[in-house]
Amino acid sequence: MSRVPDLAPSEMTPEQKRIHDEIASKRRGNVRGPFAIWLRTPAIAERANQFGNAIRVAGKLDKRLFELMVLIVARHWSAPYEWFAHEDQALKEGVSPVVVEALRHGRRPEFSHADEQLVYDVVSELNTRRILGQATYDRGVAHFGLDLFIELVTAIGFYTMVAMMLNAFDAPVPGNARPLP
């Protein structure tokens, strides 16, 4: 059960309603997860939505790699809602079911794509060491180019923030699903 109850439309201020509708327009009509929590602070909700859309919607990172990155972050933080919200999309974008299952169970996947291995290495190194070593940095810039690598690291940071929000406020997974062991 969430620590923060969802706002009913009748409880929303006009600003919250406007932001709710804006968020819902890019998220399949729903305002759930961290956005339902942030909505209580409209300025944060609005900017988080804009920032998230700049990364998720307008970003140039290959969607397969983007969704893989989110799953790696979600697993690191044991964030069930984040996993739930991105697992199907990762599979749809071409992340192997074998990779998804290995991540779900906290195992290092066997990657058949070098770019996926690189994303895993970058996310994992930042999560465990809290710094990116020169060798991994150089591999990332060589593969992605500086601008796209900046986008990747920014997305890792954004989804880390999302995971922290979800976990701190115990955001519920629809249907009380338990997507992570």
C-alpha cells in the first residue's frame, strides 16, 4: 500500500489538474508511480515530467538500450513499480527475454549485443562504484559519441531518482503484482 494516496480529481487544484492532464497525455492516459507522488508538489511534477519527456520521448538513445538501462537501474534499486512500468516495453524494443530474466533475478546477463553489454557496464559501474572509471568512460564515448553518452548518463540519474521516489513512498504496482523476487 502506498504511503501517499492518489489525489482524486475533486481534490486537485487547477494547477494540479492541468499538470495531471499534461502528464497523462504522454503516459497512456495514466498518472501513476512517481508522477502521482510528485503531483502533490506541482512545480516538481511539472519539471520532472518535462525532464522525463526530454529523455524518454525526445531522447536520441536507441529505445532498446534506453529500456535496458531502466531495467538495470530498477533491479539495482529493487524498485518493483519501475520494473513493472518498463519490462514490457524493454521486451517490445528487443531486449532478450533471457537478459530480462537474468536481470530480474540479479544475475549478470550474457549479452549477444556489445552495445547492451556497454550499457550494463556503465550503469553497473555507476551504481556500485559511484564513479565511472576512465576505461568505461572511454568505451562509452567511443561508442555513443559525447552528446549521446551525456544523454545516457543523464537518463541513468533520472531513473535513479525515480527509483528512490518509488521506494521511499512505496508506490504500488497495479494489481499488487510482484515483478521482482
